[in-house]
Amino acid sequence: MTTLSIQDLFSVAGKTVLVTGGSRGIGEMIAAGFLANGSKVYISSRKAAVCDATAARLSQVSGQTCVSVPGELATAGGVASLAAAIGKSEDHLDVLVNNAGTSWGARLDDFPENGWDKVMDTNVKGIFFLTQQLLTPLEKAARPGDPARVISIGSIEGIKVPRVENYSYSPSKAAVHHMTRVLAVWLGRRNITVNAIAPGPFESQMTKWMLEHMRDDIEKACPLKRIGAPGDMAGISIYLASRAGAYVNGTVIPVDGGICIS
């Protein structure tokens, strides 16, 4: 009989993890959680200096290995470069966290085509092609009863209508959610699970303006009366990557304190 201890169920020690957009915000929260629990973590970010500094700081704090691999995931070349760098350093990848994303705010009458394309290229196209190009190391990591994991970061704004005018962002995150379901069916056959997390409001560069101007209203609208904390995001990611989440596939899990249903 399989043991049911906390350690057996939730350990991610020894796993190799890539977190895109890992230099700040939600990506940094997830990377820090894996490092604190014994994983080796690669973080990627468009800004090399920021990515390098975050990796050095997280390594020092955790005592684990955090490696900076800067990359631009809005372009095919950037995706290929990041995948090649991971393949050169590792023969397997236990967990891919597709967190890199961007947004664009503008009035409906003025919303530009390049604002639409940039968001879709990063948030949807980048996730698909990075996952595609990392299939070989993911398959090599998969074991009976312990599949490799792909965790994509969606948003509750892909579930509900947002408070602000960011017309390409919400459809991009809805696409992430459904792409998660599609990939879960096809990659499940290859012993790779695919799930999505749909965060509510967390401290990040992307939510900075919104929290500065709407924080009180957002907290009042949340049944738990607060925004998300780093442990909330680290916890759900570790669950999905651990033995406890090994039979979870094709889900979109809101982590929002109940905002979506209130």
C-alpha cells in the first residue's frame, strides 16, 4: 500500500524545475517555493540583469541551486534559445511552469493591433511552443505514478470580466485555460500532466497600478478580504508537482480567495 505521509505526498525534493517569468512577482513566488523544498530551479526572464540578480538572491536564501536563463518568449527564436539552454544543461525536466506573461491596457476605441499581438504571442503562443520544444526532457523525467508536469499560469480574468480595459489579456488567459485541457489529453498519454493555475490579485509588476488604485475595493470583493500571499502561489504549485497531484490532469484551479464565485 502506498504510504500517505506528508513527506511522501508533497515532497518535491530533487526535482528539476523551469519557471518562466521567474525573476519577480508570481514566478518568483513559485520559484522560491520549489527551492525552499529541495528542488533545483531554472528561472527565465526577458531582462537578463534582473533574472541574474533574482537567481543569485534565491540561491543564497534557499541554499539550493537557482540558475538564471534569460530569454524572450514572445518570439520563436527566444523560445528555441531557452529550450536549447535547458537541453544543454539537463537531460530531463520534471516540472515546466509557464508563467511568463504580459498585458496591455488601452481604451477600446484606441486599442492597438500591436498590443493585441504582443499579448497573444507571449501569453499563448510562447506557452505552446516552449512546451512543445521541451517535450523530450519532460518525457525523460516521467516515471510510473510520477508523471512530468506542465503548470501554466492563467488568470481569473480568463474566467470573469476584468475591472480594467485590457482587451487582449483576458482572451489570452482564457486561451491558456482551454489549451491546458487540450494538451492534458494528448500529453497525458505520454505521462505528462498539464494543469493551469488561475491567480486572483497578487503583488506583481503587472498588478501594481491596479492595487495602487483599487486595493480596498478588490479586498472588499474577496470573501477572504485580502490579496494573495507568496505561500498561496507556492503551495498550489508544489501540490500539482508532487505525488499528491499526480492524478490531477486538465484542471484550471482558481487561487483567488473566492473572487470568481462571489
